[in-house]
Amino acid sequence: MENLIENMKVSGALKSSKIIDAFKAIDRKFFVPEYLKEHIYIDKPLPIGKDQTISQPTTVAFMLELLSPKKGDEILDIGSGSGWTTALLCQIVTKSGSVLGLERVDELVKIGQKNLSQFDFGTHCSIKKAGKELGMHGVLFDKILVSASAEDIPKVLFEQLKVGGTLVIPVRNSIFRFTKVSQTRITQEEFPGFVFVPLIVNNKKV
């Protein structure tokens, strides 16, 4: 893991000390299926079952740098998969914050929960089954991370974001960072050149 982290630092994917420390503390090996153990530290996405993947480490690092999580943040992690991004975020926000991972595939919900249980996160960190609508309605978050690609910008997530909050989400083949400047103003930045599994809600692509 150390070589992978150093390579990501050299490439510029990893920059922030809090995110680097999280990568050191939350080893990818705890979130990759046993039969892929020889590929754990290769900088590529890997299958985790049910046509889902654990994202490429440099992509995870890039998205976390865009999200800029910090201690005390309340974060929603949509498409938590095997739980790696959820665990990284939990490590960063500490017990003064909270992270809720949502996953639509029942088997992966169980796997993600089991993987999280290997760490002393407490009740501030959890993975739950995603509902029939995108996100978690009626709750406001400081940050929202989405690890699957939407067909269009899902504006419903802006309603779940606090003013000043950040949403990082792939839309088609780009990663977008949205900032909720006010209740009526959203700014956006686009970073093209990525490929993700599709974002599916209630058995339909979003």
C-alpha cells in the first residue's frame, strides 16, 4: 500500500495530508475479494461482484481531493460498494462527524457492513440499503460523494446539501464538483475522461 500511496503522491492524485493519512490507515486489502489479492495494490478498478467494482485508487484519491472532507463533516456516500470510500471518509471525519454509505445491491450492503466492522468507527459510520429514491431525503449533508455515473445531473441531491456544501459525482464520462453557494446558486467544475458503472435507482439508470 505504501508504494501505491507514494506513486499517487508523485502523480499529484494525492495531495492533502488528511487524505493521505486516511489511505495509510484504511488499507484497500480489507475491501477487495480474496481471489483478487494479487491485484490489491494495482492502480485499477477491480470487480467486487454483481457487476460492480471497487474504484481505481487514483480515481478515489482524485474524488476525495475534490470533495475535501474534514473533521466533523456529515457525509453521504452513494454507491458505497465494498465500503472502501465510506471507510476512508469515516477515518477523515472522525467520531465528531458522520458518514452514511448507501448501496443498492443487498449482497454488497452486507459485505460493506462486514468490512466496516473491522475498524473502530462506532455508530458514526454506517452502510445501509439504498431506497427507491436517490440519496436520503429529509437530511442535509456537508458533503455528498457519488461513485457511479449519472446520465444527467441529479438536481435532487442539491436539496440534500447544506449551503456551502459540496457534491462530487460522475456524470457520463466526467467528474463534476458542485458547490451550493446559496439556496439559489450552484457552481460547477467539470473534469472529463473517466469511466464508472452506471448510477441506478429503483432499477432504472438515473
